[in-house]
Amino acid sequence: MGKNYQSILKRTLITGVSILFFLFSIELLGVSLAEMAEPFTESISMVTANPFIGLFIGLLSTALLQSSSTTTSIAVAAVASGAISLENAIPIVMGANVGTTITSTIISMSYISKHKEFRKAVAAGTSHDFFNILTVLLLFPLEVNYRFLERTSAAISSHLHVTGRSSASDTGYEFTSIFETATEWIIINFGPLLSLLIGIILIFTCIKLISKWLYKILIGKTKDQFENAVFKNKFRAFSWGLIITSVAQSSSLTTSLIVPLVATGKVKIKKAFQFILGANIGTTITALLAAIFQSEAAISLALVHLLFNLTGVLIFYFIPYLSQLPVILAKKMGRLTMSMRIIGFAYIFVAFFMLPFTLIYFSKTVEKQSDPIEVITED
């Protein structure tokens, strides 16, 4: 009993320190971006001004990092520093939601040698993909044409009476002064570029540590009884997905738990999908945490992340026919991959890497070609 108590205390302490360093890394990242962005403000604005480029930057970076929490936290810091506008950062957050699904899909591919389990594993892994892809297909046009998420989040943040920093140069809450001396020392001694890299590494490391230790605190030795406690009904599955992901701050981790449970037949994919819907709400806590003590625009971006996932959940949880669509598509992908196993690997490569990289490249090429050509005339 004593050893168990000490173990929980140790994990809680490590988690608390990790959260503190996470807040510090956001501060460091924001200041570094503000220092670096000034000479390149116009270039950064041009790159992210195209919403399609922003979408695929978010998708590609998250697929490489395998952490939407890291991508959205960096986006929040960039908005807080003024390096990126709220409007330009929203597609990046949308893309991050799609990119994070790669983890569970890759895990499902590990069942390729198990004939009976492979189809179910792929269906479980890709149900997360299809939920986010369909949500992007619905909300991206609304955002581009009507700025739906931007205006809604701005309206909410204005009614919250948040007294965060109004600009990147403001100090905001006194709590941030704890980090000021350390942040200034790092930037003076290492320069803004290296400080930026330190900030990104710190964010990534802290999120991984928080995920690891809170997972052990929350689930620990009860992993075998996990499916019995969580998946009794649809509402319980949704609620536990939200709670576990809110605490663990990693939808990649929690949704990956689903794949082996569905693959081995312990949990039906419909109940697993409800858990995934809850996880998509829970994962927004990281961005909200990153936005603490930041500017109103940064808080609005964190709310955008919440609104994006909340809108998707409202559509695919409560609307009868649409609620079945991601599961139907995931099952079809499972059957298709079962008949031709190369399709699963091709899907991961094309959807998460080749397609976004190609579209980013060609979008930039088209923009360069469409730039006005200066005509020099002789006097």
C-alpha cells in the first residue's frame, strides 16, 4: 500500500512539473516567434494566407510529430506572438485534427499477419480518420467562405471577459513573470532560432510525459478491466473517452487503446466510435491550457479547436444517418484493406504525406506564377 501511494505521488509530481514546463515552453515559443517573425512577417502571412496550404501544413506536421497537441500548441503560441493571424491559423488546427489520426491507423497495420483481427483493426483505426476528414469537409468551406469558426470563437471569447494579453508585448497575468527571466536568458544566450527549437522540443516532451504518467495513474493495472468499465453503453463510452483524453492530453494515446479492443472482438466498433468522439472533445484541453495568459486571439484559436471538434461530435453523434457514416466508411476500408493489404499502407502514405506535400508544393508554385509581372518601360 505504501509503495503504491509513493508511486502515485511520484507520477503526480512528474505530471505537475511537466505541466509547469509546458506553460513555460509556450511562453518561450511565443517570444521566440515574435523575435523571429518581425523580419519575415510578410512571408509568413503569404504562406499561411492560402487556407489550403494552412490545412495541409497542419496535417503534414502533425503526421510527422504524431501529436496534434504539439501542433495546436505551437499554433496558439504563434497567434499569441503575432506571427500568424487567427484567420490563417484556423486551417492549421483543422489539418492537425486529421493528422493526429495517423497513430491509430499505423497501429491497426500491426495486425496485418492476423487474418481474423486485421479487418476489425483497420476499421477501428480509420473510424477516427473518417470522423475528422468528414468534419473538415463540412466545416472548411464554411470557414473559408463565412469565417464561421473564427467569428463564433471571437464572440465567445469576448463574452468570457478574459483578461489575457492584448498583444504579444504585454505581460498579462503576473503568473507569466515567473518565466520571464528564464525566457529572456535563453533568447539572449541562444538566439531566437535555437530558442524556438528548444520550445518545440519542450512542448513535445512535456506532452509525452503528461500522457505517459497520467495514463499510468488513471488506468495502471486496471487495463484488463478497462473495456468492462468503459464500454457498457454509448454514453459511458463517450464520457470516458472525453475524461481520459482530457486528463492524458493525448487523443493519439487514447484512440490507440481502441484498436486492439475492437480487433480482438472485446468491443464493438460502434461503441468504440463513441469513445473516439469523446476523445476528440478531450484533446482540446491542451490548446486551452496553452492559451492561458495569452492574447485574446490565442484564446479564440483554442476555442476554435474546441468548436471544431464539438460541431463534429454534434453532427456525428446526434444526427441518425450521419452518425453511422464514419463507421460505415471505416468498415468498408477494413474490407478493402483485407482483400488488398497494400491499400492500407498506400492510404497512410498518400493521405498523410504525399498528398499534403504535393498540394503545398503546387499551391506555392501556382502562387508564384500568378504574381503580377512588373513591366519596365523606358521614359
